[in-house]
Amino acid sequence: MDASPGLNAISTGLITYILIAASLCLRAYAQAWMANRLGDPTPAMEGRLTLNPLPHIDLLGTVILPLVSIFYLQPRLDRISFFLAWAKPVPVNPKSFEHPQKHYLYTLLAETGMSGLLMLIGAITGGIMLRSGSNAVSLAGAVISINAMLVILDFIPIPPLPGALMLVQKGWMREETYFQFARWGGLILIIAFQLPPVRMLLGLLQAVAATPFILLLNLIAG
């Protein structure tokens, strides 16, 4: 990456970060909403059933690592291909659910569902903007790209990423192991993300997740 990126590139990086942080907070809200809907008041009691982003922000996962990914690990700020990010885990008590295992899984997948909804909104909005000749269509593409990556991260079973919570839910990983490994998981992941084969795989999976929504955007745009 150029040591002295232009103002346009820096602004693009900052906009990308804002979109990542907003997506993370909306995903955390969706998880809190789902848990509350299925009978667990814990997220609401802990102040997580809110669209206010502050309770959802994790210093490492929502602030530091996304900014490092954007401004230090990308070859070009105007072509951000990957990042590592997560929100503060939503406290959930599966014992409050009528069907603990099934409803806890639904709660975990609510984040992925929110990303799917955001990609759908991005595709529809982007298609309409492209049809009308708006230059802001790149924002819709960024929303799709960002949330496609978040969907991929959802299924990586390494703490503190959401996929590891599925292992805990299935009984394949102890909760204590999850929290112990989560201390170093972010560092391990960010090192792994520097390996070319890992980057290529992430890029391929991201493209697969984004393709249906890009096709919808182009279909709407005509």
C-alpha cells in the first residue's frame, strides 16, 4: 500500500469502516432481538436490545482489527478485499428458550440473517441507483461485499468468531475453552489472513456469497 494514500483513498477507507461497524451493530441487535423474541430476556436486561451502537462495540473486534485490516493490510484502500471484525458477544441464556438447542441456533444465525437482509437492501437500492444514473451505487456494492465477508466469518469455527459459538452450542467445545482461546484467536486469525492461500480462499467464498445479490442488483438496474 502507498505510504501516503490520497484523501480520496482515506475517505474510502473510513466509509468502509463505518459500513463495517454499522453492519456489526445491526447484526448484534438482530441476535438480541431474536433471543428476546424466543423467550430469553437476557440481552434486553443487559442493554443489548438497542440500535445504539455503543453497547455492541468490542474494542478489538469492532474498532482495532477492522481499522488495521483496512489501513495496514490492504494493498489499496480503494480496493478492500478482506477484513477481520466482530461485535461484542450478545449474552444469551439458552435455558430460557422453550427448545434450548434449536432456539439458540436460531439466535446465533440471526446475525447471518441480518447480513442477508442488508445485502438484499444493498442490491435493491444499488439497482435503483444504477438505473437512475446515481454515482452512489458503489456504496451499495460495498454493503454487499462487507456483509458477504461477515457471512463467511460467521462460519469460521475459531474463537471469537461466531462459528466457534456453534461448536459450543453443539457441545463440541467447552465454553471455558472458547473464552480462553478467544484471547488469542484474533491475533492468530489476522496472521492467517496474511497467507496468500487463505486470502484467495476468503476472496472466493466472499464472491460466492455476494454473487446472487450482485446479479439481483444488475437485474434491477436493467
